[in-house]
Amino acid sequence: MRRLRFGRLAAAVLMVAASLLPTVYLDKKYELGAQTIRVKPYEKRDDTPYIKIGVYASLTGYASLLGRMGQQGIRLAVEDINGSGGVDGKEIRLIEYDDQSDSEAAVTAVRKMIEEDRVDAIIGSHTSGNILQTTELTEQAHVVQIGLGTSFVWTGVGNKYLFRSTASSKYFDELLLSAMERQGAKRIGILYSETDYAESGAKHMEALIEDCPQMELVWLKKHKIDENDYSTMFMRLNHMNIDSLILYTSSETASLQIRQLRQAGFQGAVYAPESFANSEVRRSAGDAAEGVVYACGYSIPDSPIEAVTPEERTFLEKFIQRYGTMPVAEAAYRGYDAMMLLAEAMRRADTLESEDIRDA
């Protein structure tokens, strides 16, 4: 198989500015729709030998590929942290839940972490819709949450305890638009899945294209998450004079879509966000993925030798040693970075109280 041409982007970390206003913990009960959460007075954990970090990830369901990769990255980071003495001598312990790629399951898991497990902080799902649904819980309970998702929506609405471990997809969209301008794109189509992440991304790309006088959006189509036959849809594209198509979809469907797109005879340029950063997608798509342009925070190389930085190479070598294979999705990077960011914040914090962790 011919090597896929793709560019590497420097990894970036965007974090929401935290409020420095002091907060007093009281014994409260919050009514959040159908959910009820009781927040007890804060129990200082400085005298305990370990720190509890809650994790909810999409280990089953439509988003399970990225969920499992994120979990493996988090676990690898914990092994590195604990192997180096923990956080100020305290061991990290993970309390993990499967959000089943479902927002209701995510809310149930987060509520249990806060009410019963009394976690010190939470690493959230890569699924943006699940993060959006759990944020009210973590904000009301004053618990720091670091999400693994890339959607710009949930870190742009003023949350005080919510952060991210990778660059926003808004940045990726702008890079894609720049590539489209350089390659002379004129008549554009967008296909996106019915997820919060894809819908917000498609709307943002639509707005960017509207501000480009040389481009025209002529086709905008949403597909169901479990849809697997796009052949008829793609055949119609050949009669619409579309020269560039943007695929806003998940890693689980990206290779299927690009194969069916090429089989239908579409010869135009194809652009995508981070779904094509996953090596498994590119291998599965084969020659059909040749020439796809995508933008992301990380891109999985074929081997540690091709790593961009010494830190990335070390991470990949550790990942192979721990799991026996290279990561197939860049969510592993996001998970590792999230845990490392959280541990560093806890080291710098005056105490393990949520406000101090947040400020750090």
C-alpha cells in the first residue's frame, strides 16, 4: 500500500481560564433536571496516602475505539506518576466507569463519582455530548474535570472547573480552511454525523466558508451514527459538480466513508478533522485515503522512530511495552496528557481542595 501523505501538527494545550473567586463548601442539594446531587462539606484529603481520580470513558458503544485508547493513555500516565513517587508522595488511584457512548450513562457515572466515590478530580470522556451533559454536575459540586474531547463548545461558555487536554477543533477547522484555499477549493460539500461534536464542527465550517468569497457551500448533509451505507448518497455527488468534500465523522466510520466515496467515483479533494489521525483508519481505508487532508493535535506515526519529539517517542515506546502494540487512536495521547496535566496541577496546588487544584 502506498504511504499516505499527511502533515504533522505541533501538539497544543488549550485550557479555560479559571475564576479566582473564593468558594465556600456548604451542605447542599442540587436539583439538576431528573438528577439530584448532594454535596457534603469538603473533606480534606491531605492526610490520606492516595488521591482518587474519577474517569468516565466510552468503552462500549459507537465511540468505543477512542474511549479505550483514552483509557489506556490515562492508565499509562498513572503508572509513570506512581512509579516516580506519585504526587508529593501520594499514589494516584483511578475509579473508572464506562459511559457506554451515552450521555445518560455519563451523568450517572459522574454523579456516583461525586456523591459516593468522593473523587478529587475527574478526567472526562472524549465524547463532547457526554461532557456537556456532565458539566453542570461538576460545576455545581466544584470538582475539576479535564475533558478529552475537541469540540470548542464546552470550553467556551464560562465554566470554572472544566478544562481540556488538547487543542480545540475550531483551530483545526481554520487550518483546514487554509489548506482548502491553497488548493483552490470552490464548490464545497459537508457530510457530518448526528453528534454534538460533528454538528458544532459542521456549523463552524459553514460559517468559515461563508466568509470566503471564492468558496460556496452547495451541499450539507447529516447522517445517523449507525449508518453504514453511503453509496447512493455519494453517487449523487458526482452530478453536483462538488470539488471538495469535508467529512465530519467519527474514527469508527471514517474509513468506511472514504472507501465508499472513492468506489462511487468521487474524484474531488477530501478534508477531515482528527478522525484520519488514527492509524487504524488509514490502514483500513487503504489507497482510498490517499491525499486526504486532515488537521489535528496529534498524528499517530507508524512507529516510535517516526515520532516528532523525544517525549513522543518515549511515550510510544512505553505504550508498546505496556500494551504490546502501538496506539491506533490519538485519544491515547489526550488521555496521557490529561492525567499528566492534572498531576502537575496537584503538585503546584497549595492543597487538594478543588479551588486550589483549579487555580493551579
